[in-house]
Amino acid sequence: MRNFISYEKSIEILNNISINKQSTEKLFITNTIGRVIAKDIIADHNSPEFPTSAMDGYAIRYEDLNSNLIEIIDKNPAGSIVEKEVSNGVCIKTFTGSLMPKGSDTLIPIENVEVLDNKIKIINKVPFGFAVREIGENYKKDEILIKKGTIVGFAEIGVLASLNISQIEVIVNPTVAIASTGTEVLDLGEVQTNASQIRSSNHLTLEVLCKSNGANTLQMGIVKDDIDSITNLLEMALQKADIVVTTGGVSVGDYDFVQDVIKDKLKAEVLFHGVTVKPGMHILAALKDGKIIIALPGFAYSSTVCAILYVLPLIYKFRKANESLPIVKARINQNFPRKMSKTIFTACNVEYINGEYTINFDGKRQGTSAILTNMLESPALLIQKNDSDDIKSGDLVDILLLNNLK
């Protein structure tokens, strides 16, 4: 008799898997979007390195603010260094991004003065140091600007470029091999020859799910239900991938061979086989030579939900970026009794209204774990723990935001 464990225990087991030290690679910065930085990025200079003008205007000494007229003695375009200095009674016209001329400490904006011949009259006063960017305003030398484990986005690219860094080390993303099993399963383009055959979507759904959440993917396609084919598939996948994901063949039927191959042919260490979760109670997780095998159920909705719950956190674990599933609180609009002693994930619709998430079940189909269309539009998963109370209309509940997955 198989020993089913709780959802919480199954997640704990996967969390405790130790990942060998990740390898890194060096890439040009614009090729690192979405990748995880492997080392702290430290500033090697102050920015700005000298007091700099933040707008167009006139560089003066603050003590001249009440002077009647101040003489303009030079212009100071950005990118050049003006030789003349500011002293009492004189100013230098200075532009955005220019170094502040020596002797000056305040910038009077153009719109705050009247120009009379080669002199200015201040018509609107400013405080001391106005529109002057101080040394290190942006960042200071030896400051950690981007911590390791950061996922690179547009802001990180801008900061790296400002540091004159063209290449950085990033963690190599894990490789996930994906396959669907089943003699009755047809791949895209295959011709249906009898009514019992079904079109597979699992291997393609999971490929995109893994790829969009930071994994390299190895598409293994569809494998027929026989021991030798499944053994060859898994042995090949384990040579090339960090994580191997299959769908189908883990239940208790006569032709559910995936579990037999994992246990008997591969002699893999089974971490668990059977979880009190809905959908996906027959999920199997195993280790073989430091590689992780996740065998998912064959129904489309079930395999997709289980991939989100089990495979994505493993990808995050490899990437070491403190990523996690987007679980938030939401207000439910109807009673929702607990139907069984399992952790249940139910498809629902989510909206953000008046500062909070709200969920409903309008248009969601009732039936088996094969209904993948329940994940269309604005979907979420309502989470009911195995020991939770009946949910009442108006309660705050936990949901997993599906459209917030990458």
C-alpha cells in the first residue's frame, strides 16, 4: 500500500534537496536580462565624481543672491571644462550635466533671471546649493549597488553601463527535460486513427512554463507506454538535464510504467510517490545521480498545476534568486465548503478591486482534472489546506496568481 504524504511534507522534502554549486557564465550585459547575477556589483568610483549641474542656469556664489546685477563671464557646455572661476559679482552660464565651475556653489535656473546685456538680475531666489548634484549623489565608491542573486532587469543594465561594465557573471540556468507518455497520445500534426487517441498539450505547456520561469528546456516529445521506450527516454534525459519532468504513467493502472521504470529500472531514490493534494495525488519525485525526476499525472490541468507547485520552485532553487510562487490574500464572493481531507487547488477568476484581490468562479467548468481551459483569462488557484475550515463568502483566502508567473 502506497504511503501518501501531505502537501506540506512533500514541499519540505523538495526544499531540503541540496543543489550542487551552480556554474556561472560571463555574458554581455544586454544578454543577461532575466538572468541571476552571481557576484555583487561594487562601484569603483563616485557618481557624480564632481559637483554637477542638474539643470540649465547660472552658476553663482550663494552670497551673491541679493546682488543687483551679476556679470556673465563665460559659458559652460556639458562635456567641457571651463577654465574661468566664479568669484563675487560674476557668474558662468552652465548647462545640465556640466561640472559646476570652481568657486560656485549654487545654480540659478534660467527662468529665475532676467538677462540684461551680459549681466543677470535674479528675480526668483533659490536655497543654497540649489540644482547642484553633490559628489556620490547617485552612488559612492565601494558601495554594493547590485547584490548577487538579483534578477537582471532594465535598471540593472543601466547601472552596469554607468559603471563601464560590459560583461558580468550570471548563474547558468537549470536544464529541464520534458516528455509526455502514453500510447494514446498524439503530438502536433499526427493524424488521429481511432477515437481513443487524444492530442497532447502537456509537453508543450510545461516547456513554455519552465522556459518562461528561467529554465533551459529540452523537449523530449511523446513516448509510447512501454518499459524500454520510457527507460531510454529517462536515461537520455538524465544525461542532459538537471530536472526531468514527465506526464502520465504514475497512477495505478496496468500501463502506468513510468513509476516502474523509475523504481525498478533506474533504481532511483524515491522521495515520495503520492501526496494528499488535488489535483495530482499520484505525483512522484525521485533522485538519480544528483538529478531530480518529477513524474506528473497525465491530465492537462493536473499536470500543469503540479508543475507550477513542484517544478517551478525547483527551478527557482537552482537559480538562487529568492524567487517564489506569487501567493496573495484575496476576498471570496461565495461559500466554498471543504470537500475532502486534501490540500486542494481550485481554478478561479481574480480581479483587483478597491485595493484588494477578489475571486469568483464565474464560467469555471466543473469536472475532472483534464480541464485546462479553466486557466484562461484572469486565472488564479484557490488554496484550501487539508485541515482548513469551510470557507464563507467574504472570507480572506490564499490564492496563487497564475498570470503573475513569468
